Amino acid sequence: MVMAYSASIDQREKLSALSQRKGKQLISALTAYDYAVARILDEAGIDIILVGDSLGMMVFGHEDTTQVTMEMMVHHVKACRKGIHNALLVADLPYKSYETTESATTNAKLLVQAGADAVKLEGGKAVLKQTKAILHAGIAVIGHIGMLPQQVREEGGYKKKGKSSMEAQSLLSDAKELEASGITALVIESIVEGLGEEITSTIDIPTIGIGAGNDCDGQILVVNDLLGSYPWFCPGFAKPKVNLASQTSIAVKAFIEDLNKS
Ligand code: KIV
């Protein structure tokens, strides 16, 4: 049985602190999928840790996020929870886990029971009913508009959004409707130059960009793209600060060499 949910004082404080950051201090957000990385990010002072469904690629080696299940998400949210004391832990609702208001609410509750402070789901007007149902159950929601990775198969690839004025207007109205529903913040992914600024100045909740320019209220990255630990693909907008893949390889080779010397 899925238990009813009620946000703790600590969670409410974190959510309200996040809302108040708009226009004052930029919000930092990274993904994590396990205890050690989550703890390192938390201790380094990150604001939001997203247990993203990008774990489909980063952890499981899938081509995209469409094979991620609730079982995988719950497992990784639990793994991260113990390492996080200060950041807001947001968990992605995976592909097809929120097709109805009932499944959206049930699955959001399961993520909260696993340790999430808030859930994120992809889409604008198309998921407004589900968003409202989750909020009605007392669970905080982060929206996600622009390029939607869960739609990659339907759309035949990852495509930048907002190129036509109709598409840009539709994104703007998605942002307004999601804001009016009561979400805490809005992730905006891969949109054309200038639209991030327009959405950010139109709505009063924080926007968190990824490939959406520098004008959002914060930025989010897949942690592997920051650390250079997924060398097979890194999006152009991500600027890795270290190269963990090559450092790991050097360490492994040194270990093998030491063994052969002894
Ligand atoms: O799953 C994910 O990594 C995301 C991005 C916004 C970082 O949703």
C-alpha cells in the first residue's frame, strides 16, 4: 500500500528557500545516481541533486531514458538519500510512469517514500493534470519543458525547441500554466537563444537551464558531463572541469603495472 505524504518542515524550508533565490542568487543543480557522488556534491554545497532518469545512459548504458523504470528510480533515490543532508533531492518520474493522474500520484509517492523531496516530470500543458494531481497529494513538483529527452523516440532525435514563434509562444504559455499550478521551479532544456531570458523574466518561479543559455535563474548538468566521466558523449554546452575518465584509466593502468612488478 502507498502511504499518504506530508512534507516535513525541513523540506518546506528548503523549497521556500529555493523559491526566494530568484533574482538574488543563482541556483546550482547536478545529477547524482549513488551515495558517494551524492554525498560529495552535497558536502560541496550544491543546491539541488537530481536523481535523473539520465541514469538510463550514465549507469545502465542504454541509448536514451525510455527504458528507465520506477524500480530503477526507487533504487537510485534510496542510494543517494543517505548521502544528502543539505541539498534538495529531486527525483525524475520515468517514461510512461505518469500517463494518468492516478499513476502520476502513485509513482510520485513511491519516489518520496524512497527519499525524494520533490519529483520532476517532463512536459507542459500535456502533463498539467498530472502535475496538479501530484501537487494535490502534497508533493512538490519541478517542471521540465523545452527539449524533452523522454520524447526522443517519438520525435526521431534530440531537437532544440522554440525555433518557430508558435513553438516559442507555446513554451511560454506552458511555463505560465505550470507556474500557476504551483510548481516550485522549472527546468528548461535545449531552447533557442533569448527564449530562456524571456521565460525567466515572465514567470516568478526559478528557471533552471540546461543548454538554454545563461539567463536562467540556475543551471543543471548531468554530473558525468561536469566530471568528464562519460567520455563517449558530452553535449557542447557542458564544460567538463576535470577528466575523470582519463584519470581513472591512468590509475587502473598504474595498478596493473604495480601488480606485474611485484
Ligand atoms: O535526467 C536528467 O539528467 C535530466 C536533466 C535535466 C539533467 O532531467
